[in-house]
Amino acid sequence: MADSEVVRILRDLIRFDTSNPPGNERPAVDYLAAILKDEGVPFEIVEPLPRRANIVARLKGDASKPPLLLSAHLDVVPALEGWDHPPFAAEVHDGCVWGRGAVDMKHMAAQSLVALLQIKRKGLRLKRDLIFAGVADEEAGGQAGAGYLVDHRPELIKAEFCMTEVGGIATPIGDTVIVPVQVAQKGYCWFTMRARGEAGHGSKPKKDTAIEKLAAAVHKLSTRPLDYRLTSTAAKFLKTVVAAHSGASKVALKGLFYGKTADMALKALPKERREVFNAMLHDTAAVTGLAAGVKVNVIPNVAEAQVDGRYLPDTNEKRFLAQVQKIVGPDIELTPFDGAPGLDQNHESELWDVIERVVKRHVPGCTVAPNMITGMTDAKDYARIGIKTYGFSPVLLKKGESFAELYHAPNERISISGLEAGSVWLNEVVEQFCAA
């Protein structure tokens, strides 16, 4: 059986290895450009660095309403070991397309392109311009992607609303289905944690070396939780999740609403949910890299760790680093090298109403819920020019089907049935929101 258009485009995109670093999104952009050219859709390629390309296409409306932007990043994280099927072959097994980017987030690139092409082929009159942006570099902060477009070419992507990752994933829970839509995300602060000590010969061990100091700081940071806080969007989502449960699960989830009971409640949850809710309710700091030493018989005078810090959107980088400093002690140097503030938006809008109406028509009885994700997306950059962004890259999941845990993991895959259902939803949302 031949692939549907959205499946074919997704499989083609996965076969381009756009692992970041180094990115190399240009071949994927050229592929999209060829499709757009064949369909007669105007586009522009923006390449701020060699091979780091973005593509922006636009269907013109009558300008009675401001534009809608569909945005998807084309880069992916590297594919480490542990795959059952080759990560860039886009093979189909067990009713799923397997490969790096299937979930994060080339499926949305394929869905967005198809939505735009469907509008063009129908010849619909639009009250809004419809913009599609396939962007670079999201996995490394977006400086060559959405961030670059916002800073240097905002006229290409300026819109009233945007739809991008992470959300629209219809997830069966108990006897109901919850469809979270991202309206909030944590801020991030990537920083170096540095310890200093006296250098010397490895044959004469010293106390309080740089490595010992750093090891102690890493242990403290890994074992002492940062502040608990329940933000407004997290509270709305948590209420939806509680309502879908009963019995002991409901009791445990209710405990997450209060700082005094949150730790005990988290321990009662399954590991995957525990990790998600812990990150949703706390600032976090994960040590992701270590560096020290130049030779086996030399005690180094400097030891460093790289840390991925994430803070809730009700605080800022300065207060977040003050928390970390209090835990690791005053002798540890903290040097931020990248970051962006968090984002928390009121979910209510004309676009939200359309999303909710379309999804509920396809999944009767479901709940469409505003959500805060614990990672970051290009929404952080679009917000800087006033674009209200929703995480809505829809997929219909079957009960027990893997999805959220496949982000950045081996064996990333997406079910064909779920992908195609989500594509229909996105097409309908775009058409209802943009058509005159």
C-alpha cells in the first residue's frame, strides 16, 4: 500500500540526518523547497550559517485578520546507541514510522506542509496569511533558527498566533482522553559549575582538590531538590489529570497540589509520571557533563561540570542561580552560557476555541487542557515579537502507546494511524481559523 502524503513526507524528512550538532538542515530545506516550487507556493530560504538553513512559505490572505504561523524545527538530537531499527532509515514496523525526528518534530513539519498544500489546492480564500516555517537549530537554542528569524527577518514570520510543538497528543487516561496543549514552558539556564584547588603530583594526594570539591557539589545538586512551586498553568493541567483518575492514584495526584505533601505523592507515582510531575513542580538542575585533568599523574587545579538548569516561569535566572549557589556553596563558581526566560500565557483565544472544537468533534468526551512543558521550544523566541504560541502538533494515541518518553530516546517512532489522524485535525483547525 502506498504511503499517504503526510507519511511519505515524514519518512523523506527522517532520512535527512539533521543531527544537531552540526545541524546540516539545508538538504531537508531543499527537499521542502522542491515541493513548494512544484505546488506554486512562494517561499524564501534563510541561511545564517553554511548548511544551517530555514525555509518560510506564505499563502496570502485578504489581511482582514493577522497571520497564522505553523512552525517546525528540522534539526534533531543525535541518535545514540540502542535502536532496534536504523535511526535515519524511516522504516515502517508494527504500524509505526521509526526514526530520529518522528516524534521530535519532523511529524509536525510534514503535517504543517500538508495543511498548507491542502489550502492551496482547494483554492480557498483566506482572511489570514498562512505561514509555514521549517526552522533550524531548535535543539541547540535556536540562534540559527527561530531566534535568527525573530532578530533579523521578523517580517517573514510575524503573526498573531503560532502552532508548534509540544501538544495536541490525545492521550487515553482511565476512561477518558486528555489532549494537553502547551501554553507555558520553563525557562532554561545552561551553566558551568567550576571548582578550583591546588594542583600537584598524583603520587602525593591532597585534600580539597578541585575534583573533590566539584564531586561534592555535584552530589549536593543531585540529591537536594530545588524549590517547589505550583504555577497557574500547571495547576489547571493537574486538576484535569486528577479528574481523570480514581482511587489511590487520585489521592496521590491530589498530594501534588501542596509543597508539604508533594514529595510523598511523587514517590507514590510510577517512575515516568514521577519524573514529569517533579519537573513540572520544581526548578531543576541536571548535571550533563564533567571535565577535569590533563594527565593521569597530575592533580588538576580546575574541575568543571556542565549543568542543564530549568526554572519555572514565575521566576528568573538570577533567582534560580541563587538557589543553586545556596546548595553547592559559595566556593563553587557558576557561569551561565546560554538561557531564556520561561513563558506562561493565558490559553483563552479564538484559536484555542477552534482547536478545542475540532479535537472534541474527533474525540468525543475528551478534555483539551492547557499545559506547561518542562523543556523549551521556539515559542520562547516567537514570544519576543508578540506571537502567541500553542504547542499543537496533534497525534491520536492508543491506550498504552509510547510517545512522550520517546523524545530524545532510542527507538523514536510514531504510529501511522495517529500521525494521519493528527494531520486531519491540523488541516481542519487551519482551514476553520484562516478561511474567509
